Amino acid sequence: MGYQSNGSAAAVKFLIYGRTGWIGGELGRLCEAQGIEYAYGAGRLESRSSLESDVEAARPTHVFNAAGVTGRPNVDWCESHKVETIRTNVIGTLTLADVCRERGLILINYATGCIFEYDEEHPLGSGVGFKEEDQPNFVGSFYSKTKAMVEDLLKNFENVCTLRVRMPISSDLANPRNFITKITRYEKVVDIPNSMTILDELLPISLEMAKRNLTGIWNFTNPGVVSHNEILQMYKDYIDPYFTWKNFTLEEQAKVIVAPRSNNELDATKLKREFPELLSIKESLIKYVFKPNQKTSVA
């Protein structure tokens, strides 16, 4: 099935799932800012007939899936709500992909890169990141397990563009889902370098990816890694000079969480090749997050 480029804003119409979510809400705002016609899907992902009604009513050129359960307040919720997690993250996502495929529509699916962990071939601090074709090796949390499962199945759908998001960050420092907001509120943090996604830079890129009709798996992170302490130091430098934090080890962290968390570096070469202007994680943090929120006079 061929997917030709859809170029201009006038030629596209996006149907978005995840209206009440963080990414879904941002996508609507971006479409408005860019003058792109869009609609939110009203259907439940696991209800095929409701998805078909949405597509029928909206007549989109592309569909975006930013719906799914990550759990409240965090992914530990998924450990005790396994069937609900499967219903949305696996059955729902596959149903949406299939409905789109039947109609020749590309589905941009916001997935996760939290399906890997540092290992012998990709040691912490080595700069060797996991590539798009690497097999997930992290099964510590049920959430990650369902995400790896669905990513593997979606590989068979030639109409799906899978974007592996990690530890999303935005310039909205009041948002409780924002990785920076989370770690500034924790009593203690681990200090591990990770790949992360600066939404202010990358969400507009995902709209462009739809216009270019790109499909397949993409590591959807800024190039390079940044550690918790480096981010908190930037927060201190730019936002609150009196801010302090405490570290603890992975072993100590394990005592206060139900499921282990994924730590990894993703190789962003493929995305950087398609979008050469993509900034490294630290440059992006400064440009899109800390400079716009700056409250101090950083030398």
C-alpha cells in the first residue's frame, strides 16, 4: 500500500485520540496554531464500531493516537489493573491500527521507549543507544510489557508510525506529568543518564512526520542523554537558586516503588537524519524549557 506525501496544511485533516491527555491536548493546540483542520475522536479505542463512526464523521487524512493508560499517579497502577491496561494499550491500539489500515490511513502512534534497559551491548555512559530494530529487553513493569507487546504486533501494519517517547518534558513546569515537575517534587531522585523527549520541539515534528507519510518505528527522543542531577542543576540555575535535592540508589528506590523503572539511551540517528535541525537533549532543554521559564540571571 503506497502512501504519498500530503504536503500543505490545507491538504490534511487530523483525527486525534487522547483529548483529555497531555500529548493529545497539545496536538490540538498545535493544529490550531498551524491552521491544520482536526477533530478529536469520541470513541473508546477498544470499541471498533465507535472508531469507525469517528473516521466516517471526520474523514481524516491521518489519525493520531495519544490515548492509552499510563496509570495514576504512575505506572505502578498498571500492576494492579492488568486487564484494564491490556484493554486500552493492546486491544485498543491494535483495533485503531486495523480500522485505519482498512481505510488506507496512516496512524501516528505515540508509544514508549521505556521498553529497554542498559545492558552489556548498551552500557550506561557508553553512548551506544538502542536502535529502532533492537528487541525490547525491559519487562520490569506490566506497563512496559504491554507496550513492547503491542509495538511488536504493530510492526506488521505498514500504515503505522510508532514514536517511542521517553520521560516527556515540556515548558509547562506546572504540569504534573512533566518529568521535570515530577522530579522537583520527589523527596529523593536517582541520578541516571537517560534519553528524553522535549515535547515543545518534537510534537511539531510528529505533525510534519504525518505530512511526510512516514511509517515504521522511530526513536522519538532528542539525541544524547541527560541525568536527573543535570536537569535539577539547570532548574536551580535558571528557575530557583535555593532549590536542593537528595539522591538515592536504585536499590533504595526499589523499596518505594512497586515496579522497576526503565533506564536507557535510545539512538536518535534515524530521526536526526530526517530532521537535521533536531537539537541535542541539553540544547533543547535550555532553548525550549529553561530559557522561556528563566527567573534567575544565569551568567
